[in-house]
Amino acid sequence: MGRRVARKTADGAESKMNLRSLLSESVRPLILGHQNADPDAVCAMIAFSTLYRAINPAGSPVLLADDLSRLSHQVIDTFTSDVPILETSDVVGDLVILVDTNSTFQLGPKLQKVPQDPSRTIILDHHEYNPEVETLSEHRLVKSDRSSTCEIMVDIFEEEMIRIDPATANLLLTGILFDTRRFYFADTKTLQTAIRLIEYGADYERCIKALLMRPDRSERIARLKAAGRIKIHMIGDWVLATSTISAFEASVCRSLIEMGADVAIVGGSPSKGVVRVSSRSTREFSTATSVNLGKDVMEPLGDIIGGKGGGHENAAGANGTKGLEEAIVKSVDLIRTIIEREHEPTSEP
Ligand SMILES: [Mn+2]
């Protein structure tokens, strides 16, 4: 225990010493987020550029990510004005900072080759340790026990004694909220960090709202239409819900589970000669019944509808060419057979 604490302190001291000199010597750092950057990545990137500007006001950082998620765009629009995050750039940086990832693969094809010189590459991340980092970077701040990269950023600001302004506090709290699923995954340190961000000026309610996103109108209509056509099947204590819709089958399945189904099966025929079936189940259902939607239901169903099926235990689908109604009836039958077989009294002599 003592050794762990000592090592942590040593790491912290080392990163502090390195970071300030690396940033003050760099005039054009490239701050890179992972592909389809999520709010944790984007908020940490913007906060990092703020930190850099505080240390080196004369420099000009470039922020890069191969696409941002829809939610990230919403977060940026909520809290910042004109922070350009580019998809690619011809600019040659004198320092590269990888944010919220420790693998070049995760940067996506457009940016994979940007980190070249390990002595000029910093990694700032909370994901599981990836051996690639040894050759990628000589300056690493990888803390796998932290909830998010934004949480690590708070430590960095404080270690560097740079005040977190309210705008940055909003971004960092939003990143933490996103990666912890609004504190579903959080420990004492994460919660204390969140409180400090509120003291620095973060508006908790605004941060929560920045992460709320309704599905598109067409997707919501699909969910409502499918709900209107729902059929409920009771198998023992389990509730199966089936319905049909010609788009957003997976989203409709999730909404039926949210409404209370243990299993949802939704089929659609988006065009002539095309049949799609999607399914979801709760973990509770698959654990108790050992019904694997991929292997037990969608794989055999694929043959029946003239196509292919498969997937995972709790999420699976099939594509084919014929028999939508039959496919749904058959899926329910396959599940019923397994459950009833499991509960048959064994007749051993
Ligand atoms: Mn993250």
C-alpha cells in the first residue's frame, strides 16, 4: 500500500515537471482525440488547450479528431463558441498530445500517423494500459483507475496551479458525467472532483442537460408506431413483446425493454424482398433462462427467412428475404421451447 502511494507521488511529480516544460517549449502542439470523439475526449481536449494557453500564451494549439459524436457537437454548442476541431491538418506540430486514448488505432485512419516522435508525444488517458504506449510516447499520464480523462485534467490543472475557469469547469464536469454515466460508475475521488468543479463555477444542471439528447423525430415516430402494434406473450413469468416497423428496429427493441419487456423482438420489411428482425433481452432474462438470442434464436431464424442471423446473448438480429410474420411467430416459439424444456420435471428412474 505504502509503495503504491509512493509510486503515485513519483509519477505525479514527474508528469508535473515534464508537462510544464514540454508545453512552454512548444509553439504548435497538436491535441488529438480518438475517432468519433465522445464528450469526455472533446471536453478534455478543449480543457487541455486552455491549460496550454495559460502556460504558453504565445503558442497556437491545433485540435484534431476524426469525427465527433452527435452528442459531442451538442456539448460544444452548449458551452463554447468557435473551438475549431479539425478532422485533418497539414500543420506539422512540435508536440503531439493523445487525449482519451492510448492507441494510434483509435485515432482513426486520418490521424494514425500523426504521432511520430516518442520524445515529443504525450499520452493523457484513463483506458486500460496498452503496451503500444511504450514505443509511442515517453510522457505518459495514464491512470486506468480514473473515471474519465476529464477527471485527470482536473488534477493536472491543480498540480500546475492553474485556475479552472467556469467554462472549463462546465466542460470537465460534463465529460465526467458522460463517462461515469452520470455517476453510475464513480468513487469518492470522482465525486470530490465533481464538487470541486462546481465550486470552480460549473453549473451542474446545465452539464446534465448538455448530455440529454432526444432521438430524431423519425426515430421517435417509429418507436411510437411500433408501440401501437405491440403484442405481448407471457412465457412463465417472462414478458416478451413483439412488434413490426420498417425502420429503427434496434431502437424500437430498446424502447420496448425500457417499457418493461424482458425480451423484445421487432421485425420489419423496409422494401420488397427484404426482411429484418432485431431482438434484445435483459441480462436478468438471459442469466435465468440461458436463452442466447444470437445462437438460439436469430441463427436458426436466419435460415427460415432465407438469409443469415446471429449476434450476442442479449442483442441479436437476422436478415432475410421472406416471411416477416412467420419470423416473429417462430422467434417466440424458439424462446418458448427453450424455457419450457428447462422447466420440465426431469423424469429420472
Ligand atoms: Mn473517456
